[in-house]
Amino acid sequence: MTQAVFVRPAAEADLPAILAIYNDAVLNTTAIWNETPVDLDNRRVWFAGRAARNQPVLVAESDGEVIGYASYGDWRAFEGFRHTMEHSVYVRSDRKGAGTGAKLMEALIAVAAERGVHVLIGCIEAENAASIRLHEKLGFRLVGRFGEVGQKFGRWLDLTCMELRLPSA
């Protein structure tokens, strides 16, 4: 029997699982437009950078295993954008479609609101209908689509951009 999924702040001990989820997305999906897998040192630097900027990394856990993670970071590196963050959410391939992404996003949205984020931005490969539907259910609205701005697996990719305005503190 599968235990319930719960979301918690990530710890450094979670980085091997986060690395595996990330690299699977790199190698097998268009969710991440990188083509080269990374190593554990890369994820350590990423994790430390998030911590240094008070930007959360959350994990979803079930049966004692990390099955997904979510985070946000700077949308643009200019002071005027300091209250707008771009988020990422990834679920282990064998656990997709079971609500884990929604739980991660709901928790991330709550943390963002507590920390004074005004807008969360989601940039999603335009053919990723499941992710777009998830964001719509969470209140994100479509704000644009960029055509053929990226490339992976030998084809051009479009980028759908969505935003969620959070309540002011």
C-alpha cells in the first residue's frame, strides 16, 4: 500500500533523488531544455544558491522516497523584478499524474506568499498539456506564447508563459 504524499523543505540528503529526477527530465522530456545531465556537485551548488537567496526547495515524499520537487528563483536578475519569481516543479516519471505536482505547487505558492513574492511565473513547453492544465487549476493565467524559442531532440519548441498574482502581504 502506498503511503500518502507529503511535502516538506528539502535537505542536502535529498539531493541524489532530486538529481535523478532532474536528469531524467533532461534526458527524456522537454520539461527542461538542457540536453546534458548534471552531477551531484551541480545540484549542491544549485541548492546552496537557493538557500543563500532564501528561495525554497520543497520535496514531495511518499513511502520514504522523494518523488518530486519544486522551487522558485529569480525571474530576471534586476532589482525591479525582486518580487517576481519563476518556479519549477518536477515529479518522478513513475509518479506523474497522481496529484504530486499539485501538492508541490500548492505548498510552493503558500511559501511564496509568506515570503512576499508578488507574482510567480511558469514557463512551460507549449505541448505539455498536463502542466498547463495543472497551472490553470491553480489559478495561473496564460500571458503569452513564444514560438520556436528553444530546441531539443532535433526540433523547435514553443514556450507558454503563465503567471499567478499572489495576495499582497
